[in-house]
Amino acid sequence: MRDAAASALPVGSALPAGITWSTVQGADAIAVDTAACTAALLPDGAQLLSWVPTGSRDLLWVSPDSAGGPGRSVRGGVPVVGPWFGAGRHGDAPYKHGWLRQVRWDLARAERTDDEVLLALTSPAARRELQAQLTLRIGADLDIELRITAGAEGLELEAALHTYLAVADVRGIEISGLEGAPYLDNTRGLCADVMPQAPLRVQGPTDAVVESGAPVTLTDPAAGRRIHARPRGAARTVVWNPGEDGAREIGDITPGHWSRFVCSEPAVAKDAAVALGPGASHTLAVTYRIEPLPS
């Protein structure tokens, strides 16, 4: 694997117009401000915290009570999950959702073409078991692409783009595109079930690993918008909201804010993990577009 750190752009280095170094949630950040949108990204965990297309509201929810920094993942935005999901396929991982979200990534590229910004970050070169690159194309639409290449010993990969979508009230949204798909219900010990033949409504604690990598649309009448997500390289879609009682057990969700987000995330996880031989790669990606509802 190449030594990505050798070409990294350090904090404070010159960046193209509309891209600046900043501080968000108490951590170093990269800020984007163009005619098409604003955005904010943390090098810690390569975590996107905000994307606001011009004339719209933020795609992403972030807990006001969560702080970033080395080794800490902010609650919200788009945490990068991997190389395992949850406690891992065998339930014996040392902590949840892998180490990619806990390490400092290097900014390898920062480019601007008209009103679209490209940011590429790479995982630490010292971690030889894999090399990861996150590429974001940020403009009127948002594209996030995670490419993971196994090291010399190969890898059984689980990964997800753990997107916290901002909603007016999770109880009033509908998620379409998953109708009739098999899923594992993690609120019932990964019990096998089937999605209803109608758009999903989140009316209580939800933690579903859905056997689908199809496009998903979230309709939020109270916010006056639809969110379209087109995944690539995903075999599963994870839908999660802890509900009111579950949120109380999570220390960094601001009281009352559990209803302001839903996680709908493209993933390769559980029985859809990807076996990578030495030097082999897998790409997991998603494109988001926000559509206003007719008034």
C-alpha cells in the first residue's frame, strides 16, 4: 500500500477557494462554502457533520451534547463504520463499529471545480491491516465513497456509512424502497422478519438490518422535503432510531432530540460481510439529493 501520509495536507495548509480549515464541535474541521452548498468535515474519523444545499436545511443531524476530537466520534453526521459493524460478526469485537471512526485521517486531496468540491481522506498508513479512502463530492448533490483495500492477510469486511438524517419528527416520516424486504430486527435479538408492503413508519425503537441495497426515499412532510439516497456497493440498509427510552441510555443524545433524526445507512454487515483477499478492495458509496415537496 502507498504511504498516503507522505502527501497529506496538514492543518493550516493552503486550500482552494471556498475550502478552509475551521473548528467544529471542538475539533479540527474542513469547511466548505460555495454557491451550491456549505459543509463541514472532521479529519478525526473522516466524519462529515454538515451538508446544506443552497435554499435547503441541513441533511444531517448532530447532537449538541457531543464533542469531537482524537479518538472520539461525534454523535451525528456520517460516522464511518468499519472494519466491523456493531460487535462484529462473532460478537467479540473490543468495541462497537470498528476503529475507522476513532482515528485521525489524512487529507490527501482538496479540489474545486466550479461549485463542486472534492475532498479525499486516507486512513493512517501505520494501520497495515487495511487502507481506506473516503472521497466526498460536495455540491448541489452529495456523494460519499468509501474504498477499503485489504492488507497482506486479507479481511472479512463489515462497513457502513452511518448517516444521521435530520427530520422534523421521526414519527411523521415515511421511508420507501424497502417494502417487502427480509430483515433482522435487532430490537428482538436479530429475529428474522419481513418489511411491510408499504413505506416504513418509525413509531418506536427501530434497529433493522434490511436485506436491500436499493435506492431509498425519506419523505418528511413536516420539513417539506424528500431525501433521496442512491447506494452503491451495499448489500444491506440499516434503519435505526433508539426511541425515547433508548435515547436516555445514550449519554450524548440531547434530551428530547431522539425524534429529530433517523439513521438510514448503506452497509455490508452481518451475513453480508465481504471477504477480501490480500490487496483486494471493496467500495461502499451513496449519493444524496434533497427535493422540496410541493407547497
